[in-house]
Amino acid sequence: MTAVAAPIPPPFFSPYLDDQSNKINSKPVPWEGYQRAKLLSADELSLLKSINKLPQGQRSTVFATQGPQYAKLYIDLLRKLQRVDTVQAVLVSISDMLSDSSTIHLYHDLNSPVNPEDPYGPLLKCLSMEEEFAVLGSLRILALLIATDPKPFPQTLIPTLLVSLQGLLNGSRLPLWEVAAQVLGAVLGRKQFRQAVWQEENCISGLIKSLKSNPNPQAQYWAICCLWQLSFEQVAAEGLDKKYDIVAVLTNVAKAAVKEKVTRVVVATLRNLLAIAPSHNLPSMFTSKLLPFVVSLQSRKWSDEEIVEDLEYLNGELKTRFEGLSTYDEYISELESGHLVWSPAHETEDFWKENGMRIGQESDGKAIRRLVELVTTSKDPLVLAVAVHDIGQFVKWGGDKSKRTIDNFNGKTKVMELMGHENADVRYQALMTVQRLMSQHWTK
């Protein structure tokens, strides 16, 4: 899968939104009353009455000659009208007009020195309305216009759009989440949005929550497509796994996937992470046992050639990079990934006899610093238990200065706090390690 700077979004899928649109379309709007109230000019009223008389299928002929006037009319109406039912009707009219792709550029052309935020400013105003369709309908239009606009989106308007999206993505209503995920996927084709979404983060957390809780293949596909596009940014490729455990999340989704398109975007995203930021993602790829999983995927028949190519790339790169890893290297990779389990290195006394001193001395005690970091920040009882156990092993086998090293990183305090942890294994490992920390005099 290749990144595209400004893709034309696929057909927007939302039966919920379509049903709402149909209901709004069936209600007449008293435009004459607006004209009497001087909210509409005589020319604007004439344009509205002319187009409303025609069936949807015949309106394209009008747009072919009067399209610019209608694009300007609809955006101007959103700018000055406040009533919910009127705003709803205008949004439906814009969506209907944009169903003919030849009209899209008419909205882009509204941008001018007089109205530098057009067509987006009036559409974004709808996001602040306390009415569901006004928000969803404007988001659908924004997705199409942003993704196809040859000009940059006004930077000052990005936060307004992302606040709306993050609320829907972290909400509990699936039809609203589906709209937001598709909108996010459309705008992430633009580099300025990839950078803004990465900095804002709450949109990403909504995607990750969905991947962990919603097994619906279409929802998985939309969420992973967003992550795939983000992974083209260097800073995102470097940080996605550290912040969101993305390698493990994607691997788990792919293992249970029932649709080829879900596997396709997972594999494409993993390829990006490995190609763009290998040092940041290899540790988790190792501990997630990605290589054997890739090999198992290669044994299947795929209709999409891109899956085959991406799997070949992953297989070759992972084999090359993992080949010849020592038990110590494996331990350090697991430690860097943060996904600690009771693998043999942790429980084998010979490993600590051979490597205890090295773990404390290499890279100014980077491994010990990482253990203390995990003890301090992790919420996973298994990770806490293993990390505390390893600190105890380091104290036992790491030499005379091992206790001082732990204390310098504030590790002793953190381990002592875990003696009161709710998990029994964490409490036991913390008790054993504290006994080792307190058993001898400090070495000066």
C-alpha cells in the first residue's frame, strides 16, 4: 500500500447518516419566510426554489451551468443561518451536490482573500451545534473537501475539527464512531493532518480502544487505515509502539482477522514501522513473535499481491535482524519493548550469573533504568512482577554497587511501594527484592 498525498475518499458508508438525510430531505423548508425576514435575497430564494423543484437526477444539468452560484449560496447560508432544521437541509443539499464529483472544485474555488476560510469556516461552525446531524453531516462534507483540496487546509481551523473527531472516536455510540473514523482516514491523506493528529493524540487513543474492544472487521479496517497513514510520519513511526503498544495490538488483530483487507492493512502498517523506525519497533516485534506469525501468514493463499510483497519484506528483514541474537540480546529487546513475561532469561540463575554485571554496566545502566521505569509506570501486574524480580536478581548478581545503582534511580522506593500492591505475585516479588536490598550494608 502506497501513501497518497490527497486521496479521493472511498464512498462514505453510514446507513445511519443516510437514513437521517432521507428524513430531512422529505421535510419542506419555508424559504419564503427567510426572504421576508430579509435573511435571504430574492436571487437566493429563486435559486433555492428552482433547484428544489427538480428531482435529484436532473440537478446535474443545473450545476453544469450554475454550479458556482449554488456552491456559494449553500456556504453563505451556513454562514448566516442558525436554525437547526435549516442548517440540516443545507448540509443535505451540499452532500447531494457533491455526489457529482465534478462539483467538488466549485467549493474549493470559494476560497478568496475576502473569505480566506471558505468553504471550511461555515462548515466547521456546524460542529459546535448541539444537534447530531449538523455535526455528522458537516463532517462528511469536510472529509471530501479536505481530501481533494489542492490547497492546504487553514491551519487555525485544524484544532476545531480534531476536537470534534476525538469526542466521537472516544464515545460509546458506534454509528458516530464509524463516521468519525472515516473522516479521520480521509483527512490523514494530508501531511498537515498526520502531524496534527500525532501531536493531539486523543484521536489515536479512540482508534486503539476500538481495536481492543470492537471485533467488527469494517471498524478494524477503518481504524488501522488511519494508523497506517500515520505511520508514514517519522515521529509517529517512532512513537506509536512506545505510547500504544501498536505492534502487539496489530498482531493480535491480525491473528483473529476474518477479512483479508484487515490483514492487508495490518501487514502494511507493520512494514512501515519496520522500514521507517526499525530501532523503535524491533524489540516489540521480537517479543510479539512477529517473525513466526509472518511465516504462518505466508503459507496462506492471498488474492492481494501487496500482502505477499509486504510479508516477503517483513520475513527477510526480521530474519536478518534477529539472526544470531544471544540470550542477552533477547533479554534487552524484551526489556526495551516493555512487554515482560516469564521467559527463561528471567528465571534462569545461570543467565544472571553470566550477565548481572553487564546489565548494570552497559550503557551507563540503561537496562536497570528501564526496569525502574517499568516498575514506576506499568499498570500490568505481570510486567510489574517480572521487573521487580529482575531488580532483585540484579542486586544479587550485579556486584557491590548494584544496590547503589538501584537507589540512584529511585528504584528502592518504588519497589517498597509495590509491597502493598493488590496483586499477590507483585507483592511477593517486591517483598523478596526488598529483602535483598536491605540484607547487606551499602557499598560506599
